[in-house]
Amino acid sequence: MKCSNCSRDAIITVKWKEKSYCEEHFKNYFLGQVRKIIDKYGVKGEVAVAISGGKDSSAMLEALTHFREIELRPFYIDLGIEDYSMKLKDIAKKLTESYGLPLDIIDLQKEYGKGVSELSEKSKGAPCSVCGTVKRYLMNRYAHEISADYLATGHNLSDMVTFALNNLINVQLSSFRGIKPVLPGDQKFNLVSRFRPLYFLRDRETLVYVLSNNIPFSQDECPLSSGAPTLKLKSWVMRLEDYNPRALLNLLNSFSKIEEKMEIKDGELRKCEVCGYATSTRVCKFCRLLRRKTH
Ligand SMILES: [Zn+2]
Ligand SMILES: [Zn+2]
């Protein structure tokens, strides 16, 4: 199969575009999808980039190095999940070194006394939800502490659709909000603006991107997440485009429209009494998980 733009062999077919691309033209397409968001929302300045060692955040970091209006501050959260976290940390280091960028490391165990395995045992919560709470909290906190203009995360189109569908399936309409490429923050609540550079790119596209550009990444699955229901939902979501190549894009578009029609209640956010970061309850989920107390 040939590239739709030149005479070279194609490495991927992008169905919704009805095009096949060689390495170079796929890279143009990929960066173009990131550029769309940067231009539309005027993203610029200092961006804290959450690196996990997985394919998406590795692809995101490489992609963002192509945009001069952005200053990159990559960081890695060591969740203390035994060998898995160690291996991913090494990949994150290798990745950032290859672009001459320093890597900040937040060590959950060292800084807060407990790793994710221990926290999920203690709280009897599912490891993935404990992990999600910890990551969301520490990512925002890091970005706020370094006064970054944005916090960039590696969620791709397939992740966003899975997330939204999962919320609909569980009738969790409040967390259904915020399905946008860029979400404005709120300084009053120490909430940093969110930026999802891979919002328009599929799971398979980020995989082909890291492979074709020799970007360091790991395909290891988290040992605590095996059999997580969202993984099954995601593999189902990834097949939707066989039915309609625009299925994922159109779903997100519909979700956005539903979200715009949702009534937004004022005063839902408040400051955690322990740590001062945004929460909807008196003490935030992270502080409750760590059983931190008001002094
Ligand atoms: Zn080409
Ligand atoms: Zn708190």
C-alpha cells in the first residue's frame, strides 16, 4: 500500500481521513492533530507534562517538543508498584534525557509514606480507583507548585470515549463533565488548566507513532489493573470505528453537546480543609485516602 501523499510505502491507514500515510506524512498528520488544539485554545507558556513511561505520554512528550510556544516541564509519579514503577521510571528518564529535558520525580512512598499497593489494601478500594485519585491529585499539585500554565496528560481519543461511556454506564453525570481538549483551571482553588494534546488521536495511532519514531516506551500492563472492567470496555470502544470511521470523533462531539446542555451548579468546588486543593467535599479524596488530619 502506498502513501496517499507521496510514492513511499504506507505504514498506517487513517480511516476517518480515508488516507494512508508513510512515516513522514503520518508524523505530519499526528502533529497536525496536536496543532489543532494548540491553535484553537491558544496554548502557550509553561506546560507540566505527566510522563508515565507508557506509549501515550511518551508520544505526547515527543510531539510537544515540536511546538516552540510551549516550555516543557516533564515529571514522573512513582506510585510504588514494585518492579513495574521502577521500570517505568527508567523509561521516563531515558525518554526525557533523549530530548535534553530534566525530569522531576514525585515519589509517593517517600513523600507520603505509602505506595499505591499499600493504600488500596488499607482502604479496601479497587487499586485503579485509588491510583486514579492519587495521580489526579499529585499531577495537579505538581503543576500548581511549579506555577505551570497547563498540566498536559496523555489521554487519547479512545481513552476519552471509554471514560465518558463508563460514566454514562454508571450514571455518574457529575464526572461526565470536562470532556474537552483544554479545560480552564481555577486559581482560587489551586486548579491548573488541563491540556490533552492527544485528544483527537486513537490508541493505535499513538502506538504507531512511538514505534515509527523510535520513542522509548513500555507496553507493560500494571500488575494491579488486570481484569479491570474499563480495559474490556476500551477494547470494545476500539472496535467502534470498524462500524463507522468517525464513531469516536462523533461520540465525543455528542458528549460535548450534552455537557453544554447540563445545568451547572454553582459552589460545587471548595478547598480541602487539610491541604487546600480543590474538592467537592470537606476533606479531599487524597487526604482521606492518606488519612491526613486537619491540624
Ligand atoms: Zn508520504
Ligand atoms: Zn486534601
